[in-house]
Amino acid sequence: GARGATNANANAKKKKSGTLSLTSGRFITRSRRNTAAAALRGVGRRRRNEHLQVQKMKMRREGRLGGKSGRISSGGERERERERERFAQLVPRAKPDVGDRIIASVPYLLPLLDGLRYGRFFFKEFPQTYALLVPLQPLIKVYYTLPFASLVVFFALYYGIVNNYNFSRFVRYNAMQTILLDILLIIPSLIENFLLRDVPKTGAYMQVLMSFYNFVWLYVLICFLYGVASCLAGEQARLPGVADAADRQVPM
């Protein structure tokens, strides 16, 4: 009986130890899982923090460069335009044909006819130079007889040649130059009508007026001769004061 009791006690102790070992094993596995999960959470947090720091650094850099972006873009566009101009100068261009040369030289008559009134003092002082305009007498008579002839020719050149891509750029560029030169002649007219209108008509006034008229007329005459000669020679005429604006207005 005593032996049976001892055996029962031993079996009970073994069962308790087995259950304790199972529970302890489960506890250890749970603790390991918890530590692994905590480690993964820590790694995830570190990665998030690193990602946020990288994003903040990018935003700071963009903020620093934001004020300079307009300058950089404008500077880049200027450099590109300069490179295009240099490349265009280096590439040899074929000269336009005879038809384009003649058509490109005709629009230069518009600023010549509109600026003719500024040559009255010049022709009085040098009457022999008026012989240069004798071949243009019929055209001058028709131009100043028809009402709104200047306005009609102006829009005909702009819409008929400058915006007509059937013509070459050589023709359209020269037509645009003549239009801009004709617009430039509005400035002397405004000066005469608004600034010099109330000035007393003394001898000094007449001297200033004559010099002013002669300067405008010589400028128009030189631009006309230079433009026509360049067109007939097949060269690109660049008139002072209007050439750069004509380049911007007429694309390739």
C-alpha cells in the first residue's frame, strides 16, 4: 500500500512537472514572439523616421531653390537662344532665289512712302537728290491720293506676307522689318504733334525742326537703301532698332 502511494505521488509530480514545462515552453515562445514583434515595430519606426527625414530634406532643398527656379529657367532659355543663334551663324544658309529677293525688297517702299514727308527740308536744301524719286512718282501719287492707302498696305503686308507661311522666312522677316520700321515712324509724329506744337515758331525752333526732319528722313532713306540692296543680294538685312523685334516675331 505504501509503495502504491509513493508511485501515485511520483506520477502526480511527473504530471505537474510536464504541465509546468509545457506552460513554461508556451510562455517562452510567446515572449520570443513579443520581442520579435517589438523589434519589427522598432525597425518599421526607424524606416519611417528615415523616410520622413529624407522627405524633409527634399522639401527644404526645393524651398531653397524655389526662389531661384525662375532665374535658372530664364537663364537657361537665354543660353539656349544664344546657342541657336551661334549654330545658325555657323551653318551655311543657301541664298534665296531671285523671286524671293524681289518680293522681299518690295515692302521697303512702305516706310519710304510714309517717311517721305520728313524729307521736305532735305529736298529744298539738296534738290538734285529728288531725282532719285522720279521713277516712283506714279506710285507716290496713287499712294497719297487713295484714302487709307497706308493702313490697307500695312495690313496687307502683315496678313498677306508675314502670316503667310507659303512664303519663305527671308520674305516674311523682311516684311516684318518694314512693318516695324513703319510703326517706328509714329514716334516722330507724336513728338511733332504733342511736344513741338506749343513751341513758339522762332528761328531756333525752325532750326530744330529742320534738323529733326532731316534726321528722320535720312534714317528712313538709309534703311530703305540698305534693306533693298541686301534683299536683292540675297543677304539678311538687319535694320537698327527693329531687327531683334522682327526676329522674335517671325519664327523659323
